[in-house]
Amino acid sequence: MFFEVERTGTQVELELTGQWRALQITDIERALAAIDLPAGSTVRVGTQGLTALDLSGAWALREFLRRARGGGLEVTFSGAPPDQLRLLDETLASADAEAAAAAAAAPAAPSGHDPVLIAIGRYAVRAGADMVEGLAFLGRASTTFLGGLTSWKRLRPISVARHVYDTGITAAPIVALIAFLISVIIAYMSAQQLRGLGADIYVVDLVAIGVLRELGVLLTSIIVAGRSGSAFAAELGSMKLNEEVDALIATGVDPFEVLVVPRLLGLAIALPLLTIIADLVGLAGGGLLCRYLLDMPLTQFVGRVNYAISPSTFWVGLLKAPVFAVLIGLAGCYRGMQVRGSARELGRLVTVAVVQAIFFVIFADALFAVLFMEMNI
């Protein structure tokens, strides 16, 4: 059984079920041809019951919909149409026809208006459309992840493990080095200012609270955004240019399940671990500088750290890491999946992905600072 038909007045509800693959294409076409579509009725197609849809099944569905529209019937989908139909439409449409349609649809610049205002308006429209597409991307990634919770295999644990290695383990040396240097710089500058006041001991407070609460996770996230966010955008963008993503869609594989969700999960696991490494190395760097610049014994440094920080200081910084990881992963994957046409577009969107990932991280950190202040944490 490939579909269920329900008639309600002049509306025909067609709920697709099961697997629509090349092996069953003859039976599918025969079953579709047997559907009676009365004149004046509307057809509503649902795809929630589909378990697999490859390009052959999508072609059979497209021919059925074309036959229905050719008979004067109105066809709608309950939800978004399958990606396979979009792929077929894009493949069959000629480049000249698309260019002509775009030129005919493009509104002419109204005469007598300020070109600056026109440019601002067009930018605002593009920004609004981009925001809507980004929210749609986030929603699809979320629904794909929630659907994957029903089966461990759908979460692709091997792929997640590989991304944890790529984004986490291989990034540990550079993250540790940056955390060490930043903590040394903070300790040195604080010591220079506080030494004249006889308040050397507060250098420990500044280093411990600054590294554990803010700098450890923030610097790690910025490094990961430049390193892994760009890698996600470049990898997915290259796959789009080579039509590998379209090949996945054509074979009935959800690219979000295979390409996007494993990267998000891998980064969400790796970034908290990198944050812990940055915190430990940062404290070690501050302790070494206090030892050799302020002649402070390490035992005194450790005791002061325990006194200066509260039980929530470490967890406040660690709580931000998964959120920052999701923001970085979404920016990289979203821009990578947007690549069309040329290597120049790939380079531009990789740059956009890194810039947006860093912006989202800093913006989210500011929101966290306000939230924790209001919560008195």
C-alpha cells in the first residue's frame, strides 16, 4: 500500500505511505493511475507517512500531480513538498527560462525615489527573507533531531564521534595555548595595577573568576567558530557545488539527518570539553605567573581560588558552551547549505558563516550576562 485516499466533499486527501523507490515504481504508477479525480475537486497531498522517497518515486508523484493540474484541479501539500520534487523542478527548468522569469519578476526601480532608500529597502527585504530561511533551517534541524531520538542509528553515532574528534580533540592544543597566554596576560596586567595598592592577592580573584566565568568559554567558542564553523560551511558548500547533497536527496536520504545533525551534536559535545581544558590551563597559567612574578606559593594560589569562586562560577561558564556550540554549528551548516553556483559564492558564505558565528556567540554571551545578573548568580 503506497497511499491512503480519503474523500471529503470536493476534496481528495492523498496520504503517501511506505517506501516510494525505484523497485516499486511500476506498482506505484499503476496505483496512481487508478485514482479517480472528479472534475472541480481539490487534491491535498500529505507526506508524513513516507518512510523513503527516491528520485524515481518523486518522478511518479510529479507526473501524477502534473496530470491532476492538467485536468484543472488544485493541488496543495500538507506541509512542505518533498525535496526530491524541488530537485526535479530545478533540474528540468532551463537556465534561460529561470533568468527570463527572474528578469520579468524583478521590480523596476521607481523613478523619482532616492537610490539610497531603495538600496536600504532591498537590503531590509533580503535580511528579512534570510531570517525567515534561517528560522526554517533551525526548525527542520530540530525536528530531524527529535525524529532521530526514536532510533539510535538515525543519530549517526559514528559520524558524531568523528566530528567530536575533528572539532574537539584536534582543537585542544590551540585552545590550551590561547587560554594559557590570555590568563598570563590578565594576571600580568592585574598585578601591575594592584601591586601599587598592596592588593596582590586579588590578582587570583580576577584570573579565577574571569577565566571560569567568561574568558574560558568565550575564547574557546571564538576559536572554534573560526576553525570548525568555517570547516562546516566549506564542507557542505563543496558538497552542494559537487551536487552530492542533491544525490543524497535523489536516493531518498535526508541531508539534515546525515550532514547537519551529526555536526551539531559533535560540536555540542566537543565544546564543553574544550571549555574545561581552557579553564584548567587558564588557571594553571595564572598560578605560574603569580608564582614567579608575585612570589605567591601555589598552595596559597589554590586556596585563594577556592575562596574567590562560588559553587556556581564553573557551571555558569560551562552552561554556555552547548548553546554557543549550537549557534556556531547552525551558522556554519546553514551558510554551507546555501552555496550555489560558484567557488566565489563558497568563499563568500564561508566568511559570512564565521562572522555570524562569532557575532552570535558574543551576543548570546551578553544575554547570558544580563540573565545571570538578574538571577543574582
